[in-house]
Amino acid sequence: MKQLENYRLWRLVLIIMLVPLALIAFWPSPVDQPVQGQLAALLKFLHSHGIPAWLNYRFVEASANVALFVPVGVVSSFAFPSWPWWRIGAFGLLISGCMELGQLLFLHNRFPSALDLVTNTSGSVIGALLAAAVLERLRAHSISAASPRSSGNIA
């Protein structure tokens, strides 16, 4: 539990995590472009074998955005333990907003999206809620481990 309370370490981890996010956000072309053909073929195969049509490219892309920001929410929760989940979500929205604004202003082959803002923020919130649940469980476990056990004898 002591490692989880090292806020400076978690803030450093968060800063380091932002580097690959920036690379993904500001890559000149969509990062999934090299695999779009394989993904389309995989989805077509899955659809022909009974997977519902709603599991399409847009769903996969949105899910990937959520998954990309779950670690941001988790690490932000450890880096800023006094922040409630909604503030972690707002932080994720701020990061995502900067990414989308940068794409709008500087990248002609990338297209900013309101859906990306929603999915990235959702990932941050999910990560914050997961971190809160884990921390609560760890606290409950450490409290129960530290409390003296009843011997069962009534005096």
C-alpha cells in the first residue's frame, strides 16, 4: 500500500504516459491506418459468423479510445488522491481536448471528433472508479488484517 501513496512517483508515471498519448494524437496520419484493411477483413469474418453488425469499425475505434484512457484515470487517481472521480474525468477531458484541438489546428490528415472527447473522458472516469474500488478494497483488507481477531470466548 505504501507504493500507492508515493504521489511523486505516480505524477512522474503520468507525465511519462502522456508521451505516447501525444505521439498517438499527433501522428500525421491515423495510427490505425496501416491495419484498417486487416481490421475490416476481421470484422467481415466475425459478422459472417454471427457477431452482430453493431460491432463495427466505429465501435472498435471508440472502445480503443476508452481503453487508451483507462490507465490515465487509474494513474491520475494515484497521482492526485484527493481528487474525486469527476475531477479525474475533467482532467481526461482536458487532455483529450488538447489532443483534438491540436489535430484541428496542425494536422490536415487527422480529424478531431466530439466522440473522441466523450470516449477518452469515459476511459478516464472508468479508470478513476477502478482505482477507487481497488484502493477501497485494499484499505478494507488492511483494516481487517490489522484488527485483533475475536477468540470466540465470552467472558
